[in-house]
Amino acid sequence: MPGSPRRKFGFPLLMLVGFCVGASAATAVAFGLSAQAGRFSYTTLFDFVAPLGGLGAYIGHIVGASRNPEVGFKPLGPLTPGVLMVGGVIVLVGTVITLAVVMGIMTAIKGYPPPH
């Protein structure tokens, strides 16, 4: 809305959205590679989710910092400790949740034990 005030630290949500986009792309790539190999690898999923999710969170920071210049964060360049901590928590918790959800779904589909 044009007249509504902007939230001072409203862009961590953009970092979370960026992580979700990166983690979704990583999961799709991991499933594509596992279809070719014939076996799903959680290590491969982790190897894709952590960096692509981190990249998505950083892109979310760039978008948020450029949309809210009054906060004082630079879109590009070194991250402040607070932004780095928020982004790190988003990536760490998001990666664990992504792996747990995929493992739960794969176990429900393929059965127990989890290495599929």
C-alpha cells in the first residue's frame, strides 16, 4: 500500500523465501539425478540444499536491502553480524527441515529403513 509504513527489518522474510526457492530447486535436481542413478542419495540432497539455499537466502538479502535502503544495510558487500546470523539460522534450520521432510516422504512412499 502506498501510505503504509515499511517495517524496519522486514526483509528476513525475503531471505526465507529465497532459501525456499533455492531448496526447492536443489530438491528437484537431487530427484532428477536420483532418477538417473536409480537410487536416492540424501548426501547429494544435502550437497545441493545447503549451498543453493544459502545462495537463495543471500539473494533474498540483496533484494530486501535494496528495497529498504533506510535500514542501512548494503545490498552487496560484507554482511553485518546480525544479518549473517539470521541468514545462517535460516539456512541451517531450513536445511534440516528440508532433509527431514524429504526423508519422511520417501519413507512413507518406499517404506522403512530410510536409505532408499
